[in-house]
Amino acid sequence: MSRTRLVATVLTASLALTACGGNDDKKADDATSSDSAPAVAASTGEEQSTSDFSFNAPDGWKANDGSAAPSINFEVLAIDPDDKDGFSDNVNVVSEPAIARYDDLDDRAKAAEKGLAGLQTEGLKVDEPVTVDGEDAAVISATATAGGGQYDIIQYYVSHGDDKGYVVTFSFSTDRPEAEQQEIAQSVAASWKWKS
């Protein structure tokens, strides 16, 4: 779990979202909503829940208390306990209210990309947005280096309401095919439900 901690720390730090920035112009991105509907079935694994949202983890993944990373305030952390390659594939969610300042997805993605670019990442790219229970999310993927190893990441930057923002990070061993990584992430997004 220590490698999970390092990757999560690297990724959480990415969204100080160049924190002061933010776009005061409220630009709607109408084209995104219809283009970003999930193309995969919703995940049916163990439910992960907070007071603001719930989702189903991938089948077989289990909730983790995050005690191996006490400096990170996870809203949710679920790992694949059966992963035997020394790195537990995982999904974690951290609160990042600064995301709510970026109504325009392009601006949100640029801010996230800028934050990640200063860290140990390579192959950084902005992917097509996805919809998380009616809220459009900017998507960034990259390969992160931490603890002497490399891990693929997919991050969803999503806001809900006027002042709530979340970074949903999927971390995978680099030997898992990219198409499978994207399918896992999209299946979790398809199961996501806001509670308010």
C-alpha cells in the first residue's frame, strides 16, 4: 500500500489547481453533455459512499481506510486486494473545492494539466470528458513515477453544486492495457450517484 500512498500524494498535490485561478466567466459546454455519456455498463462491485455521493467499485475491489497515507484526506479509497504485482490498482476520491471555480471544461483541464506537469509524470494528455451522474468531468491521463515505480493514472476533475469539487483518481499497474483501464474508470463513472 505504500506505493499507492506515494501515487496518491503525487496526484493530490496536482490539484492545488494552481488554486487561485479560476474562471469567473460562466461558459457552458453544451456539446460535451451529449458526447460524454458512458459507453460501458455500470460497475457492480462493492458500494463506496459518502454524504455527497456513492459509486460501485470494480468487482472484487475493497474499501480501504487509507491509514497507509495519513496525510491524505480520502473521501473514498478502494483497492484491488488480489493484485499481485506489488502495486494495488485503486480508485480514490479527494475533495478539491477549487475545481468548482472552473465551469469551462477546457479551463479545468488546462489547470489540472498544469498542476500535473510539475510532478513526475510523462505522457500527460487531456482525454475526452466523461459524465458523472449529470456533471461533466475533465479527464487527464498520464504515467506517474513514485517510489521507484511507474503507474498509469486516469483522473476525473468534477464539480457538483456551487462549491464542491472532487478529483477521482484511478491508478493502475502499467501492464494493464489502456483500453481496460479506461473501461474500469468509465464503469465506475456510470455507477456514480450524487446524493443532493
